[in-house]
Amino acid sequence: MTKAERVILIQGDADKWFDQAIFIVKPNTPSGTVPKNLVVEAEQIIANYLTKNNRPLPPGLPPTHRAYASTTPMHARATKKRAAKGANLLLNVLMVLACLALAGVFIYGMLL
């Protein structure tokens, strides 16, 4: 694949919210694996990039791509995961303590 074949330039329509999108295809990509609808692919990539970098999505973006792009910033997702891990650890510790307390009550009852 030559360098000229690797660069794909997409012109946006007059009703699209972008003028141009440039794709640079990887050199080892077989020719039949490039997506047929590159405009949709470009809109999805741009929507994901903007959301990951906490930038507002353009108003002309189709609703399907708004749903495709994550609305939660990366740092907020990481904070939620950490909070969930902490809550799981707390619940596991409490469950172990409850089992130990139940075993203690059972053993104490056997000794009486």
C-alpha cells in the first residue's frame, strides 16, 4: 500500500457539521477491511474524542452518535469504580465479621 493509498480524505456535506475528515489507514490493513461508510465512522470517532476530553459535542451531531459517545468523563468513571471497590471491600469485611460472630455464638452455646 503506497502512502497515497493510505490517506483517505472525506469531504463533509453542506448539512454536516464538519468540513473534512482525514483517515490514515494502517500500512498492514487489507484493502477490504476499511469500513464502507467512513462518514459515520468519522462522526463516531470525533464524538468519542470530544467526550473523552471533556469538550462539548457539536449541536449537529446525530442522536445515534450522541448515544454512542460516553457522557461520563474518564476521571468520573474511575472515581465511581474506586468507590464501588471500597463499598465491596466494606461489605466483605462486615460479612466475615458477621460469620465470626455467628460462629462465636454457636460455640458459646455448645459450651453451656
